[in-house]
Amino acid sequence: MSIFMWWFLISGLLFFFGAAVGSFLNVLIERSIEERNWIRGRSACDFCGHKLAWYDNIPLLSFVFLKGRCRYCRKKIHPSHILMEVLTGVLFVWWFWGGFIILNIFRLVHQPFRFVQPLFWLLVAVLLLVIVVYDLRYLLIPDWTLWLLLSLTLFYRVMLVLGGVMQVEDLVKSLVAAALAAGFLSFLWLITLGKGMGLGDVKLIIPLSLLVSWRLVLLALVGAFIVGAVSSLALLFFGRLKWQKPVPFGPYLVVGFLTVLFFGDQILNWYLSWFML
């Protein structure tokens, strides 16, 4: 078998496994918003309530074969279902090829970080994906995602300190930067009476700040506001958004911090170079 065929086979398996995880995340999102048990009980149509058979829940394939509609009432299935499955599948493929093979993002080679680091970033990415989809669909960020994300980030940072990879001073500075960022968003929340953003955004900024260097928190926050402003103006221009209609800010925070996570140093150096001309 050629290298291309091996690459295609591995990528396909990873993609469909990720899509299956995404399908489970869809169930988790819907049942948590409805305060239902997310382990027991069969899935049902959002409109007619008909219990879905196993062949109606095959990731990606069921959506395609049913042409995006319920088999029983023919109502359109919310696009967030297929979006979550596709994005999670792509995430798993990127995590393997980008993280280990091509980009070699996971560079901490000494134990236990050789195992902990890639697992940490995969869990963080899945959680951020749930937060983005949840906020886009319901204008709400559930507390359980925030507490889990905060617990993960704190646990990982403490492990880095104990393993000698990160200095205690850097951890303290990161916590201070997170507190200042949360304080700033809290101030905006207060003066806008909760209309500018929700408390979920204030809570989200804390674990996000711990994902990046403390020096880049302000840059990430500015980037989130820029992306949010540009996106909102574009949606208003094309008639996809109305004035005074609430806009989820969580996805913009995630985009801002992920951009800084990957390109923060380059952006900061480029910005500072303007003052050195």
C-alpha cells in the first residue's frame, strides 16, 4: 500500500472517529440545555419528538442520506449537528497530523508531558468547540464547560511548574493577567447592564488567559474585540443581523485567543517593529 493510501486511510478513520465524538457532543449540548440525562434515553427529533433509530444517528451519513431532514416529520435538522460532527472530525485529523507529524506542535518530549500535552490540547480544543457551538446556538455558555476548562488549564499549568517546564513567577503573572482581563470584562458587563456581553464571557476569559503567555492576554483580548466588531458590521451590512440583537461574544474570544496562541509572538513583534522604524 502506498504512502498516500496509508495517509488517506488514517485520516479517514480519524475523521469518522472525531465525527462520532462530535455526534455525542451534540447530544451533550442539547440534553444539558434541556436539563435531561445525557447518558440514558434515546435521541429524539427536536420537533416531532419521535425516537430515532440507530440508522438515523450515524455520524455524517444519516444527515446526508436524509438530506438534512427528520425521517418522520421532514423538518430541517439544525445545521449545528452536521457542523459539530464535521469540525470535530477535522479537529482529530489536524490534531494527529499537525500535532505529531507535520507541524510537530507537541514538543515537550520528557515524561509525563509526552502524553499529557497532546491529550490536554485535544480536550481543550473539544471543549472550546462545544463552547462556540453552544454560544452560537443558545447565546449561553454553560458553567460545566467553564469549570472543566478552568480545571484543565490550572492542572496543566501546575504540572508544568512541578515539572520544571514553567516558572512559578510566570504562573503567578498568568493568574494576575487572567484576573485583570476578567475584571475588565466585568466592568463592561456592569456598565452595559449585561447587554454588551454575558457573565459566561467574563468567566470564559479566565481559562483562556491561562492558555497563552501572560504577555499576550491583552493582545488576544484586543483581537477578540476587533474580530467581533468586523464580523458584526459585516453581518449588519448583509442583513444577517439586526441592531440591538444580542451577539454571542464567546466565539470571538476563542478566535482571538487561538490566533494569539499560534501567532501571538509574530503579531507582537510586527506591531513593535512599527515603533522601531
